Amino acid sequence: MEIKYIMNEKSEAEIEIDSLTLVEILRHYLSKDSDVEFVAWKRDHPTKPPILRVKTKGKTVKKAIEDAVSAIEKDSKKLLEEFKKSK
């Protein structure tokens, strides 16, 4: 997976990520964070990678993304455990 910062400031960033699925999952989890003022992604053309735009208050964009990734990992582990339990 390739990640490229187009703009990277303390409370605002634009990040190009080559997976639409991962961008949408990150957007969903970031939108749950009360310190995230704005999160959305755009794609100029279907052949181009999506760009995730994040704006925060009270924490840095990096911290907000780290928190979102931690929550994704936690939920993924729970999901995996539930699948293992099912027959």
C-alpha cells in the first residue's frame, strides 16, 4: 500500500492512499472522533487514487489517524474472534 501526503500540517492534512476501501474505512472511523472537525475523501477520476482530507481540533491529524487505526484493529480482532466461534 502506498501513502503520500499532499498536505501535512498539525491540524489539517490531505493524504493520497491507493486503496478506496481503506480510505472509506478510515473516513468512517475518523468521523466518529469528536476531535475531527471534517473528514472526507475525493477522487478526481476512477483511475486515480482517492485523497483523504482530515481537519482536527484538539489533537493532531496524526494522532486522530493513529486512534482510528487502533479502533479498526480492535474491531477487526473482535470480528475475527466471532467468525472463529461460529460454526
